[in-house]
Amino acid sequence: MAITAQQVKELRERTGAGMMECKTVLSEANGDMDAAIDLLRKRGLAKADKKAGRVAAEGVVVVATSADQRRAVVLELNCETDFVAKNEDFVGFAKRCAEASLQQGADLAALASGALEEERKALVSKLGENIALRRLQQVSVDRGRVGSYLHGSRIGVLVAVQGEVSEELGRDLAMHIAASRPEVVYPEDVSPERVEKEKEILIAQAADSGKPREIIEKMISGRMNKFLNEIALTGQPFVKNPDQTVGDLLKQTGGAKVLEFVRYEVGEGIEKAPVADFATEVMAQVRGS
């Protein structure tokens, strides 16, 4: 019988076996999923059976940076429990994956094959939990520095800064992003759709105020500027000195420019039980430094 791509995908997710192995055993089992799993187990290829379907919302975020600090990788590796997230083998595997991506330019698909994939499956068998390489991102800059910051093992930030940038500034900017969660670098980077949606909300709020039209327009303009600065990195008050914005800080450094940033937090976007507010912890830490 014909084996569909969806069947192969499901078997891979349930067992962690390779694509060709999954397709082969499904053909041999005439599409019977349970029989295919049994075949993989008999051949020693299904150590991760039934673990891949379990929610992996814990884990670690790791960072790997080149010696010249112009390239870096941030990566999230997930597991099921905080206990395994602290395991040395688990953390070591995450770091090796990040280093491999940095050195080889490997993306997520490349890491999910070959020796590292075999190591992941062996780790699943050893630790007894679903372990998944969820995401990674590489950041680089030609002239400048990629600043980085890790808050424990749960929040990781990379920020590409162009210009004459000290290591301290790069770290401070990354630390600020960890704490303040900006969505874009500059206010003008906010999408027109997002701007229009916010403007509609503000107009609706002001409609019943009874104020003259020109006053309402000024109110909306002021509130829009406030909104944009709240979600843009350069408009936010700098966490280590709230009397100045991040934009002001960059101007004082001789015109350094933030090109991009990425902020990862373990498990964000995954359905899970509530966890501590780590952004608040970061804020308290940087203000006390």
C-alpha cells in the first residue's frame, strides 16, 4: 500500500527514527503504526518511542560566540522536567549543538541528522524524557560586535551592534533586552497593521471623552508615540539608567547602531504550567549591578 508523508512524520515523531527507516517499516507493516513501531524496536531504532509525543516545555537556552564576537548562535533545547534540564549530559549536548551550528553554519534541519541526532536519541533513552531541538538563530555583524547575555539557563539574548562597540555595551544591551522584552529595534519597525490596530483602539477609547476633535487627535498622537516607544528597543528607558533611553545611550557611544536582536526564553509559546517571571528577576539583577 502507498505510505503517506503524514504517516512517516507521525512515526518519526513517536520514535525518533530516521525518515527512510520509518518509510521502510511502514511499508513492511502495510501502514499499521503499532506494527511499524514494533519493527523499529526490534531493530533497536525506536528508543524514543512514545516519548516524542509528550510535552517538552522545560529545557535550556545556550549561546555560542566566535572568538572575534562577530558571530553567535542562540539555541533552545527542550525536555519535560526541570530535573533533566539541569542534567550535565543534557546541558552538554545543548552546548555541542550550538557550537556545531556556529562552526559549521548548520541550521536546525542539519543538526537533526547525523551524529548529533543519534546522540539526541541516545540521550532520550538514557534520561527517559522527550528531548527536542526546538529552535536556533545565528546572528552576525561585519563591523561591530554581537553582544550576548544568559540569565541562568532560561533566557538568552543576542544583539548585533554596528560600530565601535565595547564588550560591556554589547552585554548591557543584551541584558536590557532580556529584562524589557522589546519587540522591534526602532519605532518605525512596527508593522503598519500593528500601528493601525492600536490607533483604532485609542480612537475607540477617546470617542466618549466629549473633548473637541483637535484635542482628541493630539491625545491619540501622544499615546501612539508612547506605545511605539514602549515596544521599540531605542525608545525604552535603559534598565541600568532609566533617566536615559537606549537610543540616547547609543548616541553617546559615537553612533553605534543596533541591527537586530533575538531573545529566547525556555518554553515560550508552549502550553505548560505557569512559571516564574524571569524578566522581573533580570530587571532586579541589572539594577543592582
